[in-house]
Amino acid sequence: MLKIIRPVFFCCLIFISNNFLFAQNEKVDGHPAWIMQGNIYEVNIRQYTAEGTFKAFEKSLPRLKEMGVQTLWFMPINPISKVDRKGVLGSYYAVADYMAVNPEFGTMDDWKNLVRHCHDMGFKVMMDWVPNHTGADNYWLTAHPDFYVLDSTGKPASQFDWTDTRKLNYHNPVVGDSMIRCMKFWIDSTNIDGFRCDYAVGPTKEFWTKCIQTLKADKNVFMLAEADSAWLYDAGFDATYCWPEFHTMVDIAAGKKNAHALDSVINIVDNNFPANGLILYFTSNHDENSWNKADYGTMPGASHAPFAVLTQTLPRSIPLIYSGQEEPFLDSVSFFYKDTITFHNYARAKFYSTLLHLREAHAALAANASFKKVHTSNDAVVYAFERVSGNDKILVIVNLSNAAQNFSITDADVSNSATNIFTLKKEKLVNNRQMHLNAWDYLIYSFK
């Protein structure tokens, strides 16, 4: 494994940011053009700094910009209900008021200033949105009791074990219209660029179709669904979650499956999702970190690296990095209490920076660039593929095992001179050349 990752050669070249290349409403395959070679960084405002405020987080923007982060997804910033609250501070996903800011984080002006600052630095900004349910004391419960699904006793119902919330009834069309009005408020008043929609399969397809058409007529926002159902694309979502792919990667890291399992989930996506459907790839997020110890427990130590490479390079991918992964912060982050992420060394920052800038610089890593599996003499543990767009080609090779592997590439069409992205050296790749990767190691070659 390469211990020191130097800035890759293309960082020395002059590239014009996608934010300036593309007009506000320009589309690629129906999606906002800026997301196609973009990435997302999930911001947990409460836990990001000791203060846990918008203003305190702003100080991290230059560091994140240097790392190559493009889009900032902020976990819910709305006030949190107090009735049936879980823990001391409650869940971000128990919204008390869709049109207000959680005073724990600051004021509405603080939020607007943060969004403006992000835009001035070239970032895009996404809000986390909770459409399936409200908190247990949201004012809609008294003002609009007919907005809710009722339980057997005639009271507003909670879904699953989300006892601090009450489920909305989208068979009442006024619920959908009210939700759309709230979402438009944040676009029109604060100029955000998209929404990550929590439990997106909760509301109906009819609601989402109307909602997304209405929002995108206002601004070409990026719409991400926290779900993996194909019908969400039909309703207008740009991207869904990679749950099957993520769990497959977790199983491979644990030795329960081998590299062939990746082919299976990629084929399932190709056979069931529309050709232009994008996928959010990740090795951690707030749920997987808080409840399942991702990534420090599910992909511990060196095993994290090849899977992080895959999130950045697989077809359809929009890669996600969660708060603290660049440290890495090797602990779960509490949901209902103050539990500050500590940053000291940013030990993974150069690794992520190389990948993020590589993606930005190479059209071959755009979400819609072509994908071809490259066969090796050791396909059970070595996963290789190439991505191509025009004259730009990237070859990715990862060792998905905890042992060193010898192998050769058996596809002749990869034979050519290429640049090793991490060593910056030119290498001649030829058919059947013997190669070696240490446990959990990886190689990326550029043919540009």
C-alpha cells in the first residue's frame, strides 16, 4: 500500500470548474450538469464542531474546498420536536417546523449567509428533507389533523420504531401541496441547489412526480432519494442510494463474499434501473455510522481504501464522504446527544483529495461514462474495470482481499502507456503482464 499520496499530475494543470462550465439549468441525461463529475460531503452540523453551529462550520470550508469537495449535504436544519423526543437533543428527523431553522445551529440569517458563502467558494448546497413524517409536536398536528395517518385508536400514528414522529397521509392532496410549498420556500429564499429526501418511499409516486416537476421548473435542483426503488427515477429523482452495493462491499470486507459479488449487484442495477439513473455510493453515512459502525467497524483499517476507490469510480456513481471520514474519526457519532467529531491529523484527506480531483478532471469518471469489466487471471479477488469518455480512459484495479495477490490482465485492449495516478510514473501495460497488489491495495491508471 502506498503510504504517501502526492498530488496527482492534473492538479498542476488549469481546469475550469464545472460550476462555471455549466449554466444553472443545463442538463446532462436529464440531471443537473454539475453533478455528473461531482461529489457530496455530508455535514453533521451538531457534531462537526464544539459549538455545533453554522458559523463554526464555516471555518472548515477552505479545507473542504482544498480537499476537492463539491456539494455539501447538510443534515436536517429544522427545529426538533420536544414531545416524545429521543435523548437530550432529539433526532434531526423529527421536524417541528418545516419553515424554520433549529436555534441550536443559529438563525435563518446565519443559514443564508452560510449558503451564500458556500456559493461564493464554488460549492453546491443540499438540504436534508423529511417528507414522510413530522415530529410529534409539529404545528400541523393541531392546525391540520387530517394531514396524518391514524392508528387503531384514532390518534396520529408513528411508523416503525420512530415514536418521536407522526406519519403524514399523502392520500390527502393538501399534504403534498403543503410540502411542496415548504420545499420551494428553501429554494426561493435561501437558493439551495438540491434535496436529500429521507425515507423517500414513504410518500406516494404521485406526490413525488408533482413535487419534482414543480421544484425543477423553479430551479434545476438535484434530487436524491434515500431508497433504492426503481420507481423513484420514474417520479423524477436524479439519484437513489446504493444499499445493495454497500452491503455487498461490507460482506466482501468481512470475507463473506468475493469480488464476483460486485458483478451481481451492478448487473441487477443495469437490468432494473433506467439507463440514466444515478446512484449515491458510500462507505459510511450518518445512519451506517451511528448504528452499524461504518466505516471504522465495517471496513476497518486498510480495507476501507479499495471500497472508497470504488465509490468514486464505479458507473453511475455520485460518491459520498461523511463528516469525519477524512480524519478518520474511528467511532460512532451519537444521534440524540452532543458528540463532537474530533479532527487532528486529517490522515485520509490526501487520499480523498486525489480521488475527488481525479474525478473532477476526467470525463471518463463522469456518472454517465461507459463502464467495461476488465478480466484478470485472479477475478475472484482482484476487481478491474475501465471507464471511458471520448479520448479519456481510466483503468481501476483493486484487491478486495486481506492477502497480497499476484495477477495479470487478460484483456488485450488495455495495452498502452498509462500514468499511475498515485506514483505519477508512466507504465507500459501489456496483456498478461504480471502484476502485484498488497492486501486491500489499489491501482488507478490514466490513459489521457
